[in-house]
Amino acid sequence: MDRNILMIGVVALLAGNSFQSDIAKDDLQKMIGNWTLVSTETNGKKRTAADFKVFSRKVTGETYSVTIESEEGVQTIDIKITKLDPTKSPKAINVKMTEGPAKGKAFQGIYKFEDDTQVLCLAAPDNDRPTKFDPKEGTVTVWKRANAPAKNKVIAPDLSQIHDSKFWRIINADCETVKEDGKLVVRLQPKGKANTPSDIGLALVEGLEFTEGAIEIDLKGQGTEKRIFLGVAFAAVDGKTFEAVYFRPFNFMADDKPFRERAVQYVAWPDHNWEKLRQGKPGVYEAAVKPIPDPSGWFHARIEVNKKVSVWIDDAKEPCLVVDRLSNRETGKVGLWVDSRGGAFANLKVLPAKHVPRGQE
């Protein structure tokens, strides 16, 4: 097998893009990380990971690296994505070799995602883009995300490792861990001045891509006088692009009904923040909480995510909020969310769809 063609098939699917399309950014987010080879096939010849000592790729952005170690030696090569168009069917990708024997040559391909794998079919230079994932049309390469969580496994991210960048990504926030009420608690505080509107702080779990299922978390209010906003983010790309469900404990027991009905909120940044949702569809994406927790105490929240988002409080028999999702991102990161002031969190769990019997799954 031509090693250059093999390398190209390996590279293409990985990386980032320079387009402005939000959908392209979503696919970039899916690609970022470490991957290992499952198989690669071209011209009727198929090879698997067992044929190599190492066959891996690392995606960090627009350029990425592929490393191959075999009896012939070790080779690492950098590749650049020049086109990433998820609006096509199949999704289209172009890459350009930036070093090696094929330096400067461009390749057209197609790609798709299947759970924790990516599949790519890349044509030889100057050939037309493949129309299907067929080794007769190009090199078909299958990658599997390294250290992917086991399917259908309930995941409890380790809050004690919140300061370790290998496990958590902290965005615009300071955090600490303490023991409180018998719980290991994370306190997350936005970096901005207190009460600065839309001063979002996030703590995102690294190495975990969430598609559908449920998120469970314990949160603590600070009474009716302190205006705190705390919850969970999902389908998160960065500090400006995410979906979130958050709570306003100071409104849990508000005297005025309009304020009580603003106790829990769904948002989908950047296009659908709370102001736009309240102005455009008042009373749809926020609601009162049932049962009503102590605004100064701990309460348990369960957020079920599929085509809709449903929110449950404590031992409620019915959700207090059910809304249609406003984002088309298929996957993204999960984590803790605060705005304007700090919040306290404990007992975070992420449940794949198979483990969500309570609501609509």
C-alpha cells in the first residue's frame, strides 16, 4: 500500500476549519482530541491497528498531526484542513499536506460520525470527490476516539480534580473545592466584578462528549436576597457557545407570581439568551419550580436532553420545564455554569440515554 495515500486517508478527517459556519464549528468540536486507528482500506487492501505499533492522530485546530510507527520506522506529519462543509451529503472535506513527499497536494473527501468513531473516504490528488464510503473511490479510514467512555455507562466526573486541566476546562472562573454538609462541593465564581450581567463562568468536563441523556446535579441557593444564577451547560463549545439550564433561587418563593415563574431558565447561546427569549416568547423558556426548594439550601436537579429539554426538581413526579431545543449541535461538552455571582455544586452525574427512564426518553 502506498504509504502517502495511507497517511492522507488518516489525516483528513481530523481537524478544524476556518469557515464561519456554526455547523462547521460544531463538527470541529467533535474532531478535537486524540484518536486511534481502527482500519484503513484502499485499492482492495485493508489494514487495521494490529498492523502498526502506533497509528494515532491528535486534533487541536486547523492543523493536526498523524503519527505512524511500524517496522519501517516512525513518521509524524502535519495536515491542514482547507474545506469543511457539513451541509453537503455526504459531508465534504478538503485537506492539504504541509510536509512530506505529497507536500502541497490537495485532496478531496467525505466524512461522517458514528458514535465515538469518525469515518473518512479521501480521493487521490486531482481525483473527484468520493460520493460514498467505498474503497474503490478513495482511501476509507476509520478512527476511534481514544479513551472514549464506555457506552451507556453512568459517568460521575471527579469534582476533586477540578483544578486539573486534563480533566476539567475552566473558562472565565475561579474555583475551589470544600467539604460542606457531608458533600464534596465545588464553588465556581465568575472572574468579572460581582453582579456584572452575562458574566458567564464555566467548568467543562474534558474527554466527555454528551449527545442525549440526562444530567443530574446538586446545587445550593443563597437565599432570597442574593441574586445568584447557577446551573449546568451542555452542547458547549466554549464560553460563548452552549446550551444551559440554570436556576434563580432568589425567585423560588417570590411574592409576585411573574417573578416566581422565572425560577428556572433554558438558554442557547449565542443566539438565544434570556433577554431575547423573554421578549420573543415570554413564559415559554422559563418557569416556576415544583416542588419549591429552600432558596438557601441544597436542591437536586435533573435535566433530560433529547429533542426537548425537561427539568425536574428533587423528587417531583412531573417536570417543571419542558422546551424544544434551540440549537442544532449534535454533541458538545457538559459542565457547571454560573453567571454574575458564584455558585456551589455537588454530585454531578451524566447519564446516557439508555439510563433515562424517568421522563421522555
